[in-house]
Amino acid sequence: MDLGNYSTITEFILLGLSANPHVQAALFVLFLGIYLLTIMGNLMLLLVIRIDFHLHTPMYFFLSHLSFVDICFSSVTVPKMLENLLSQKKTISVEGCLAQVFFVFVAAGTEACLLSAMAYDRYAAICHPLLYGQIMSKQLYMQLVWGSWGLGFLDALINIFLAVKMVFCKAQIIPHYSCEMPSLLSLSCSDISSNPIALLCSTLLHGLGTFLLVFLSYTRIIATILSISSTLGRSKAFSTCSSHLIAVTLYYGSGLLRHLMPNSGAPLELIFSVQYTVVTPMLNPLIYSLKNKEVKAALARTLEKYLQHIRC
């Protein structure tokens, strides 16, 4: 394409969630509170898992990385959104926008892979309890975690490598509070024929691919739980995976609904996006601490040790 008649854009305008100053002030307080809760909740979970040897198991190793990913996921978008809620000039540079897209890919892809790895862990624990130690060996769960990070970074590198070649010379307005790849594709005036293909492959791998693994794991888990004769046994087996099932439902439910909707900046689209990137990272530590007896016991032990240390 001949770009001679266009002026290259160096920054974008993020429209955000509202143009009303009073609403923006209320949203700033709300999202600042959510962000602080996200950071404190996930850091608390990381600390408890680190210092309590009762939680040095594969499931909590996965959970510690999930907490770290949630901190990263929230930190990629929320600080810039908070800045724009207080600023008259709601802009982001092209480079900053591409960096945001890169880290969203990393965090979202890694979290999807970790959730599918955690589903396999629950499958091994419930369907093959006597062989769990052999199946979920240290070598395997380390490979699953670092493989999740590797796939997340590889996916981000491929998509961002194609994105940096794009030239932006059309309207510079993004009808959103953060940068996302579909928004950038619609603003480019250069050839983007390979970008949608890469984005589709990413969606199939990290969206439908990991969801299929989770679905297959829980199909076997539910079948095993229903085959247990005692009500107490079924309740105990289900309680070991209920926290993960809630986290999976929140993540994939809001994520898939968000990405199946057209990129138009419609209120419902923004609500699902907030749920996916802002609210879910805050809820995960609450789900795993309130629904999990082992985590609650570890929190109590950690608090007791801390109080003893203060008294001494």
C-alpha cells in the first residue's frame, strides 16, 4: 500500500469506560481498591505457599504461579487505566500500546495453560489417588509450569513480531481502556493479512485448546466422583477441585464471551473485559483461600507464627 498520503500515528487515544468526570472519579476509587486487593491477596497467597511446608505440593506450586500471573495480568492494564481516569489526555504511545499487548498475551496464555495443567493435576489426584505421586512427579509438574510460561511467551513473541511491522495512519481512537490486538488491526493501514491468522492460531491454542483439556479432565473427574458410593466420599472428592472449577468458570466464561464479541467498545464488551482482566485476578486468591481448608489452615498457622514473633 502506498502510504505517502498518510501521516504516521505515534500515539493512540484510549476512550476508557466513561467520559463523565464524576463517573471517572468513582471508577478510579473502585479500580484502585480492586487493584490493591489483587496485589495484596495474591502476594499473601504466594507468601503462605512459600513458607508453609504443608503446601509444598504440585497443586500449590501451580497455584503460586497462577497468583504471580494474576499480579502481572492486573498490573499490565490497571495502572494505565487508573492514570487515564485522572488525566485529561488519555493517550498511550504506539510502543507502550504494543508492550501492553505483548504482556497481555503472555499473562493470558500462561494462565490458560496453568489452569489446564491444574485440571490434569486434579484428574490425577481424584481418578488415580494411589498413583498420584508417580503420575505428578516433580519433573512433570515443573515441565508443565515452565512449559506454560514458554508457550505464553512464544505466542506473544509471534503476535508482537507481526504487530511491530504494522503502520498506523488511520483514526487513532481505541474504544477501550487498554490496548488489544483486534483494536490495533482495525487501525492499521499496512498489510495485515498474516496478523489475523496468527491471532486465530493463538485463540485456538490458548483458548479452545486449553479449554478442551480442562473439559476432558473434568469429564473423567465427574465420572469418578459419581461412581463413589458414599455421599461423604463424593463430597470430599468434589471439595478438592471446587476452587479450581470456580476459577476456570470465571476465566474461560468471561474470556470466551469477551473474544466472541465484536471489538466495538460496547458496554457489555467492556464489562466482560473488566471481568476477564481486572476482577478475576482479584477473585482467585479469595476463592482458593475461602474454599480451601488447607490454605485456611496454613493462613492460621502463618498468622499464629507472626503473632508469636511480635510477642517475642
